[in-house]
Amino acid sequence: MKKNNKPIVIDLKNLSKRYDDEAGVYDALKKIDLKVYEGEFINIMGPSGSGKSTLMNIIGLLDRPTKGTYLIDGVDINKLSSKELAKLRRDKIGFVFQNFNLLPRLNLSQNVEMPLIYKKLPMRKRKEKVLEVLKKVGLEDKIKNRPNRLSGGQVQRAAIARALINDPSIILADEPTGNLDTKTGAEIMNLLKELNRQGVTVVLVTHNPELSEYASKTIIVRDGKIIEDAKK
């Protein structure tokens, strides 16, 4: 196998996640080791209950591991406060979800602009950046439309634009084609592939084996463990 000389952007070492509640003790992840290099497109697959969603939440800095370490661009998340973690998540990761998560009362520009408002960027710069990312996903002519005036594919493109607005180095896509027909789903995957060609690291989480063709590496998770880590 050819050695990857690019920087490691995601590095999980002996990572475990245990939930302990009224239902009892449950080990969702067990001693996970995973490295993702800059510019990779990886696909994390597994059936329901396999642990892939827990793994996604930890990679996305939405949860912390119980044991083990997670380094993102060399930064140990276990050493960060909640505020520092939120800032790192905002600056490093763009999220694309199956259910789009756009606000129905806001138009496309306002939805995409939202992360920049939290970042307190001046209005003129926000408008310029919104137009830039909407052009990138082919929606510059829909800027004043609300989500209910867009097709499913257009809404997901808008969600991708919102994910790109802070120039993240990583895009985390959770079942991004789950609510789309086959043709539209292929268009969204081709868009993610193009962003990957431009240098963005893409982590795709799905149960659909057909999406593996877009990735350079597929990770299979079952019963909280990685059972396969295969490059093409």
C-alpha cells in the first residue's frame, strides 16, 4: 500500500465510548483506531446500532470519548474546554445532514449566512461570502427563495453551502442522500466529490453501500468496532 505523506487531520487512538444510564452500561465504541489524512474522502458504513453515529458525533466534536484520544489537526480535544471545543468545531468542520436542517422562515441567503452572524463578521463581508458559496453549489439565482420553494436537491445544495461558509477543512456528511431520489443523490455526491478534489477532507457516514464508489477509503463499523479499513 502506498504511504500517505499528507498531514493527519483526524487521529483516533484506542478510543472508546461508554454510556451509563438507567438502562445500564452500554459500550457504543470499543478501542477505535483511525487516521484520516488531509484531502481524503472516507466512507464510514455500518448497520443501525453499529456505533457509526456515535463515531460521527465524536469526530464532529459533538461528544467526547470516555477513553482514548482524539487529535484534530494535532489538537487533543480532551484538553479543551467546552467553549474551545465549540470554536474548533465552528472553524474546522462543516456539517451536512440528511434532514437538511434549514430554517423554513429564512430565505436561502439568510440560512447560509447564519454561521457568519455567530462569528460576528461584518454584513458586507457576510453577503460577499454567501454569494461566493452559493455560486459554488450552483444556487446563486435562488438566493431569495425560502426552503419550501426549492427542490430536495436544491435544499441539500444549500445545506452544503452553509457547511462551506466558514471554509472548513473537513466536511462531515451524515446520510446526505437519504431523503433524495437516486438521480438527485448522485448529483449531491458528485458535488461532495468535487469539493474533495478542491482539497476538502470529506467524511461520509452512511448505511448505503452504493456510496462507497465516491470514497477513497471505506471504514466498516460493527458492534462498536472497526472490522474493515480498506483503501481502493
